[in-house]
Amino acid sequence: MQHPHETPRRSRHTLAAAFAAALLSLTGCPPTEDTNYPPPPIPPPDTDLCDAMCDHIGPDGLGCEEGEDVYNSDIEGPKDVPNQSCGDFCRELQDKGVFVNPRCVATVPSCDVIEDYRLKEPEECGDAEAE
């Protein structure tokens, strides 16, 4: 008589065969190379205007918090001590595909409308370098 927790011999062989087939199917094919990588992000326009934007909104301009140097933990230096300029931070964000819209932000009349200007279309803002 078979013990209630024992698997019948046929079931064990079937289970072993299924396991072997699964193992072979996983190891039988060489890995394929995926050559259809997505293209890198297209950098947003006007990255060359980051310094002009920061000059306008920074400590020597309107004095906005958004124009101050920032702490970047990816750069060596004391914790919580600003170690990246506004211009470098703007360029880094733009290079990563985050549109800061330096052309429009460089024309803000006051700090409280920075986000409104950031959301404008660059064509609406004219030539930021001339401002």
C-alpha cells in the first residue's frame, strides 16, 4: 500500500520529464541581442541660454531662489552646501531631457511667475539674450 504523501512512480517520472523539458527550453536558445534601443532623448532647446537665465533670476538679478546655486549629491563636497551653479544645474536638467525653458524664464518680470514663464512656448518669449 502506498503512503498518502508519496507520489506515484509514474507522476514522479512525468514531473521529472516536464522539469527537464523546461530546463532545456530555457537553456537551449542563445540570448538574442536587442538592437532596437530607443533613441537618446533630444536635448530641449536653448541650453545655451542657461547662464543668461540664471543671471536674470539669480542673486545679482531678481534674487529668486530658483537662481541660486544648489546642492547636488552626485558632486563631491560637504553635505547640503551648494556645489553646483544655477547654470550648470540648468544644463544638466536640459541634457537629461527636462525642459527648463531658459529663453522664457530669462524674461520673467518677478520671481512669482517663473513657473508661468517656464510653461510658455519659447517662440512666445523672443530673444532672451537681448533682454
